[in-house]
Amino acid sequence: MFEIDIKSLQTDRQRIVWIDSLKGFAIIFVVLGHALFDFAHNHTYPTSMDVLQLARHWVYSWHMPIFFMLSGITFRLSKLQSHRLSTRKIGHSTLNLLLIYLIFQVVPTLLKFICSPFFNNTIKPSRLIKMIFLPSTFMWYLWVLIIYDWLFGWMYYIKFENHDKRKMPLYFITLMGISCLATFLSKSVFLHMLCLCNLLRYGVFFAAGVYCKEWKPILRHKAVSIGAAVIVMLNTVYLTYAYLIAHSRNKWIYSFFTMALNSIAVCVLLITLFSRFPAIGENKWLTWLGKHSLIIYLLHVYFVGAMHTVTVKLHVGNPVVAVTAATLIPLAICSVTAWIIPNIPIVRLLFHPIAAVDAISDKIHQKKNIR
């Protein structure tokens, strides 16, 4: 049921198709989630606020958890081969993510700081430091992923080197407890910062991906899939009741049931579906989107925001039409951009800057060999 063909990774650069396909499916909902967020946050359609909030919270309950679980799986396959931690590979991927973070978070933030006096919007140095090192923008994802690579890599190597499965239940109960608590306290003074809150919230999903091999005997049972499906249906009913009937939700129930149990259940169902059925797991369009999901993630926010402004100015009265346009058009633009980028070397380096570092390193080694 939950088979991952490690032999299919014949080279470091070869990819597992169903993982890319599932990433492609998930990135569609990432774009949709941000479109829903923009329309709900700005109260664009007051009479449809409950429905927009319902849809937004349903999407947000699983679209980033599945990304982190898939990241954990690929981390395990590429950097923990033969029960050995490849610090070289971790360092290589971390440097690439840091350079991308520098390009898309640090540079724009510094430009905003330098230009702020000209727009009567002065940014204090303390706020500048917080914006760079504790991002509350969509760049939190890279920030968290960098920390997870090192944190869970060493935790796996040190704590579970001998694969003592007796430790795992307590380990995951602890991580789930931290996730629920982070969700519950997300509005607190400390955890209101998006990156810190999500660092605590999504650790259980990354760890679940890292330890997927240990969970396979349990996940093979049909009862697990049936139980996951029941949880997803019950959560959908709960969210529908909370947003459309009661117009309120219990924070503890939401934190534990929606953001923890339901998220895990959706991840189990999606991974089962995409890994078992080639018609879905080998979908060429979804696979292509998955391979370029990082580019789409880095660019889509700007186009979603622009489409929100356009729909407002055009007085689009139907929220379904507006949200659909704010999802599909940015997705199409980002896809075309991702298709063009490989043909422009300078632009390509913005999204894969480690290539430039590797090229410089190769030239240095060649010169040393010549000498």
C-alpha cells in the first residue's frame, strides 16, 4: 500500500514520479489557499465570508503538511542512505536554500528598508532584523525547511540509529503535542511570528516522512485507510458546522482534530492514492508541476495578489469566479515562467543558485589539478 521503490533512485538526480505528481497536486492547492486567504482576509465578499473561511481552513489544514511529509520522505531517501547521514548532501541543499532565501527574502527586505524614507514608511532597524531572520512572509517555508534538514537529520542519526521502534510512539506523540500547542497558541506574543509557529507545527509531518519506512507495516492495513477517510469526512462535517452553522470553533478541537489528526489522515490518503495508482501518480501534467513546485511557490504570491486587485477593480461579483481566476491565472503564468526559465541562464540561477557555486568550485579544482 505504501511502497516506496528505493531502487528507482538509480542516481542522485533521478526522481520518484509519484512524489513529483503529488507535489504538483499540492501546489495547486497552495495557490488556491493563498487566493482564498486574500479574498477572506480583505473581506472582499462579506456575504460569502463564512464559505470562504470554510474553504480556506479546509485547504490550509493539509496543503503544507503534505509538502513537509514528502520533504521528509525525499530527505530520508537522499540523505540517510544505508543508515548514514550525508552531511555533504545536507550542506549542499542547505546552501542552495539559503541562497534562494537571500535572493527572495533578504534582498527585497533590504531594498524596502533603503527605500522606505522616500515613501514615508520608515522601517526601524529592529524590524528589519526581524523581517530578515524571522520571516512572516511566505518565505517561512524555506526558513523552516533548512532547520528541519539539520534538526531531524541529526535526531535520526543520534536517537534512532539502531531503529528502536519502542521509542517512536512517544517521539511522535510529543511532536503531535507540540504541533497542537503551537496551533492553539498561534496568536500568543511569542508564536504570532509565522516562522516560529510553523516550525513547531509541521515537525510531526516532516518526521513522519523521515520514518515512513518504519510505518509501512502499519500503513499496509486497509483499516488505516478506512480510518483516515472517516477522520477526513468527520473533519469536513465539523468545519462545515463551525463556519456555516455555529459561526465559531473550539480552538482545542480545531488544533487537535483539524490541524493534527485530519492533516495526517489526508496525507495518508493522498500518499496511498498517488503511490498505488499509476494513472494519478504518473500524471505528466501534475509531475511537471511538481518538478517546478519551488518556482511556482516563490512566484505565485505576487500574481495571486495582483489578480485579487484586478477582480476587485473589475467588480467581479461572483466569489467562485474570482477565486478560480485568482488561482488558475497565476498558476498558468507561473507555469509558463517555469518553462521559460531554463532557457535563460541568469534567471535560472536565481532559482538554483547552487549551480553557480558548483561551477566556481569545479573551476578551482581544475586549476589545482593543472598545477
